[in-house]
Amino acid sequence: MSTQADAAKLLVRTLEAEGVEYVFGIPGEENIHFVQALDDSSIRYVLVRHEQGAAFMAEIYGRLTGRAGVASATLGPGAINLQLGVADAQTNSTPVVAISAQVGLDRIYKESHQIVDLVSLFRPITKWSELAPTPEALPEMVRKAFKTAQTERPGAVYLAIPEDVEAAAVSADLGPLPVNVVQPQEPSAAQVARAADVLAMARQPIVLAGHGATRAHASEALVHFSEKLGLPVATTFNGKGVFPDDHRNALGAVGFMRHDYVNFGFDEADVLIAVGYELQEFDPVKVNPHADKKIIHIHAMPAEVDDHYPVEVGIQGDISRSLRALGDAVHRRWDVNGTGRRIRELLRGELAEGRGENGFPLSPRRVVADIREAMGREDIVLADTGAVKMWMARLYPTYEPNTLLVSNGLSSMGFSVPGALAAKLAHPERKVLAATGDGAFLMNSQELETAVRENIPITVLIWEDDAYGLIEWKMDLEMGRSSNIKFGNPDFVAYAESFGAHGYRVTSADDLLPTLRKALADDGVSVVTVPVDYSHNLQLTDKLGELTDPF
């Protein structure tokens, strides 16, 4: 047996073998050996200001790279603080490995200081949750954690490391397991033939592309499939960008709270081709209210069961290969009808109107239009949960996958600021903008200090209305009035500058675009605050509520 080393060093070696570049976290007394072992590794430890921020960073890193992001915390309260981001990753089908300390095995069986059954707490919000019982188990457990997190359907896993296990001696001969990658699966020829028969009889099919298509890098195959068969394509909010919005067959995104323009494309359809769609992204009752459409489900995994998602044919396998096989099996072509063209015209018209709206505070459409003007095709915007998400996901044109990121599984507030740091680390060559309401911003605004200290250039755009705007919108719609949604804000410019970031306040409609460009061009951390007039919320839903007839 060769020289002994402690288990913390073995843990770090297993993470290196998995290709881990970053660990986001806060150290505690019970995992100091692990944190110190990272200093001598190729992995960069990013010290955050709240464990929730660490989990959101791990989630966005995992979403953009397809490799599990890693969040680390101490036991007890530190681990519990990880849970929101971990649950967000799980419901957004994003690979994350959360690792925390736990009390030693010598006292875990009895009442003692800081004991909480963390494995049981994490089990309902992860694909797998377990405690390492011995240091020798670490290579197998870490390999299982990453394989589980990264295999379709991806999600979060949790691993607890007792403090005496972390500090234990192990043989230096003990090392990481080889990394095996699950290979893409060929679709069933019989299922492809059945789907082709359904399409042969279709009057007006439509494609709905979801998050799974983005994860599968199926954008090229989806465009080819649409062009070959002449089919219109809509996306979910999480699928935005997998089909470019400037393509002639693009319908835009579904997911808005009311019957939107895009929904009319589904109203007239008799066959729905769901490509990488997952039910937590968007309730299928909104596009199949009578459960009468024939559904072709194309994904790497079987469909979830839902009364309004009755699958006629399921094609399980690699999404790109499935699309190519089905495209080759269908000997027919449809024309994208007038409804599709009208939908695109209406969405483009709204954005054009927004560019010309000069009121102050700014209309949401003007903010969306100026963000689009300031960002490149491959730059990344994270739209936080709230009214911001509704306006951005509905109206912001996207041309590449994962260039507009929202939380549409758990729909958690507060992910965009910490997530922006991870997005910039994953894609340092791109501009990264966190678009957030003032309510969501203050939930994790402390990570501005992390961005400044770690020299991670991001821009934060705060949509300021001194209220929880989406809840106010919903209350006004359903009850005719709102309550308990107003709050006060700090001076956001002074607040940003107190962290060492740049602060900008927009004082007119024409001030936003040049300010955004200046902030995005700066090689530092910038916060831009813009007052927003959310009276446009009800104007929009009132307008959409009047649209009842087909175009």
C-alpha cells in the first residue's frame, strides 16, 4: 500500500476526473479539508455570499454546458440553504451535484449539535440523495452522482460527507472510476413508421419544441425537419432559441398567462409534434384544451402521463436522429399557413411599437426592444421570475439555444444574478445580462460582491416598480385590485457602488439603450436601474382577452 492521503483529497481527485472546473460554495468547520484540498487542484473554488447563490450558479453552469455544476456547503443551515437552487435545477431538468458536510458517524445516530437528516430533506427534490458511509465509497458514489445527474432526464443529486469520513486516511492507490458516457439511442423504426402514418393523415400539424430539444443540441435537425415538411414551430419558454425566431416557420413561444397569439396556431392544429417537450415547462391543457389532438412525442425518454397529453405515438431515442428518420419517412409537405405569418407579424409589430414608446417610466416593450438591440445573437440574458419573465419570454426574439434563460419548472425568484456569474464563467466570450425585477434582485444581490471580487464581468438590469409586479398583475386580473405587494427600495446606484460595481440610473426612455451598451462594453460589474410602467400589463391582457376568433 502506498502513502496514505485524506479522503478530502480523494474527493477532489474524483471531481477532477469528472471534468469539474468550478465549485461554488461557502466553507464550514466540517468541510475545511475538502476546501483546502481544492487549493492544490485544477478546480477553481468560487466563494459565494449565500449558499442559495452557489446552487443557482451550479444550475446555470450545468444548463449551459451539459456538465453537472457543483455546489458545496457545510452541514445543517449551509446545506439547507442549497435546497432552493437544487430544487430549481431538478424541476428545470438541469444537472447539478450538491455536496455538503454532515456530522460525524460517531454521533449521527443520536441527538447532537447541528444534526438534521439532510439525505431525507434532499431526497424529494433530487434524482438521488445519499450519505457516504466510508471514504472508500467516494469513487463509486461520486461517479454515480455525476452519471445520475447528467443522464436524461438530467437533474440534481445530493451527497453528504460526514466530517470524520472527509478527514479519514485512505490509500493513495484508491482513485476515480473511469467516466463512461451514455451513447445516443437510435429511434425505433416501427415507431417512426407509425408516426409517419399519423402525419400522412394530418390536416394541419404543428411542432412544439421544449427544453429537451435544447439539451439534445437538436436545433439543426429541428430546422431541417421544419423546412423539409413545411411545418410551423413554436417553443416553450425554456426551449426559446432552439428554433430561431427569425426563421420563416417560427411561431414564437407559448407559456404566457393568457391565450396569446401563438396559441391560435395550436387551436387550428389537429396533430401536435412535441419535440423534447416536458410537461413542467407548460401545462398541455393550454394547447390541447379538449384533449382531441393526436400527439407525436419525440424525446430521449417516455412521456409523462396527463389527461391533456394523450400520446398517439412515442418515438424514444436521440432527438436529432428521430427527427431525421421521421422527416425521411413522411412523403408530404405542408405550407405554413396565414395564421403563422399573422402571428409573426403581430409579435414583430409589438416589438416595433415598443421601440417607439418614449414614455417615462418606460413601457416593458421598450425595455425588451432595447435589450434586444444591445445584445448580440449569441449573448446571454437571464430573465428572472416575475413580470420581467413574462415580457421577455413572450416578446424577446432569440436566435440561438440557451440565449434567454428562465426558470420555468420551479419558477424561482432570485436566480438571475448568481446565475449570470456562472453564465459568464461558462461563456466568457459572450455578454451576459441579468434582467430582474427589484423584488427578485434583492433576494440574491449580495452576489454582486462575488462578481467584483472574482472579476466576473456581468451587467444587471433592474426593472424597478417598487412592487411584486407579477403578483399585482395577477391580483388585478382575477380580483380587480391588489394588496400587500408594495415595498421600498434602496438607492440601487449607491448600492452597486458600495460593492465596487458601476451603477447607472436611466432617466429617460432614450437613455436606456446607450446606458446598456456602455455597461455591457465595460470589463467589470455594472448595475443599471430603469423605472418601468407596469400599467401596460393589464393593457396587454385586456387586448389578448379580446382575441377570440381565428386570424
